[in-house]
Amino acid sequence: MNFQQLRAVRETVRCGFNLTGVAAQLYTSQPGVSRQIRELEEELGVEIFARAGKRLTGLTGPGAALLPIVERLLLDCENLKRAGQEFTSRMDGRLSVAATHSQARYALPHVVRDFRALFPQVTLHLHQGSPKQVAEMLLSGEADIGVATEALAHYPQLVTLPCYRWTHSIIVPPGHPLLAYQEPVTLQQLIEFPIITYDVGYTGRAHIDDAFAREGLHPNVVLTAMDADVIKTYVELGMGVGIVASVALDAERDQQLRILDARHLFEINLTRLAIRRGTWLRGYAYRFIETFVPTLTREVVEKALVELHSVG
């Protein structure tokens, strides 16, 4: 048994059982992949993959049971490499962070700047995607750290830690009818206007939908986007009322907009930081986390990883 055989199994599942794709991922030939899989099956005494002729069609029962073990062995192999690097080159390396558009645009810039000043020899890779994509990048090993508001807590393979809480705000152009109301804006008033907000699954959109649903109201959502700047642009054009994260607003930058508090309308949102269970983090990764959330010290993060791993 060797790690190349294990990688062949893992990549076969990730590539949808397409051995051509596996061969490309592993920089080898398709017959080579098939041989690695067959040799491992013979050594284990079970068939890992179901077949239709020479084509792989899925995992067998034993294969489904063995896959988590394969994933864990490969993760431990990567952890072993990182542990060695931790002692041989503490100040250089790479760190991969996956975040949603809102986090990358509004929450992380100062963190990235300060981290780069502390660790100029660390190559920082910042990936953007939906909360689901952030989780998938963590699970695949593409990212070391993930930051998002939604979805991360739904994956038992991830350890999630609270970062900060935030609320939504309503944005309108100058002179908009909503500005004439003396009392705080209500949901009933909001549904009188077309609404522009985040895509489903982004930046607290679930709390927006839940608030209207509880009141039996059906908002006219005419446009959705992943990024608050896009929402602002179309609100400025007069296309509708915007609902965005309060952290995405800047009074000086957004002078063409008027801001109304919406914390009384929608539930408070919680941004989370996530790490795949069992992952070995370099020392500078812990410093990145602490730069982002000072209360998440290395001791706190390591304790969470140990506690949640033992529970799992």
C-alpha cells in the first residue's frame, strides 16, 4: 500500500469516476491509475469501485466505508509534511484563505495587510466563492482557513469558530419615499418597493427571507447579487431598495446613498471562521486567525480543534 494508490482512490471519487480526469490531476496515465486502484483492491481483498466493463460507475459498499479512512490517511500525510516545515522554516510558506465576496471585500483587507507586514515571506492565496464553495475548498484541502456567514456550520467535517456579529441596513437614493417615514421602517413598508439584495445563501440572505416569511409577506426581489457594491450600483440607478450588510457601508464612499437601520427587522448574523477537522496549521496560520479575531488565540483554536475532534 502506498500514498499514490490512496490518491488515485480519492481523485477518482472527486473526478466523478472519470479516470482520464484522475490521470490529469495526478500527472500520470489512465492505465497507471487503473493499476494503482487494482493493486490496492487486491491488497485489501475488496473491490472499492463498482464497474460496468472497464468503466468505474461508483463506490461499492466497502469502498464507501474505506473512503473516509483514505481521506484521513492523506490528510495525516499532509499534516506530517506541514509539521516538518513548521520546524525547518517557520517564517515562510503559503497560506490559503477562502472567503465570500463580502468578507474578502470588507472584513479581510486590513487583516491581509497586517499579516503581510508580519510575514512578508508567506505567500497568501485568497480565494472567493459562495459559502458552499468555501466549505468545499476547505474539505478538498485547497484552503486552510475559511470565512463566511452562512453554510459553514452545516458541515460536521469542519470546526467553526465565531468571528463577529453584524446586522443589515437598508439603502435608498436621496429623496426616496422611505425617507419620509418618521418611525423606523417596517417590513410592510418595504414590500411596497422593488428590493435588491444578496443571492440566496449569501451574506445573511436567509435571515432576510425568514423575516418576511414570518409575517406572511412576499417581497418583490427584482435583482440579486453576491457583492454589496453591485447592489449599491443598482440602487443608485433607482431600480429598487437595497438590503445589504451594515459592514459593507461607508458614509464617505457611499455619499450617493441614504442609509436606514434595519437591525430591528432582521436577525443578527454571525460570521464564522472554519478549519477542516484534523488539519495541521502552521504557526503563521494561527497568527492570521488572531489578527482577524484577537480573541481566537492559538490556544483557543487548538482547544476547539481537540474538543470537537474528540466529540467526532
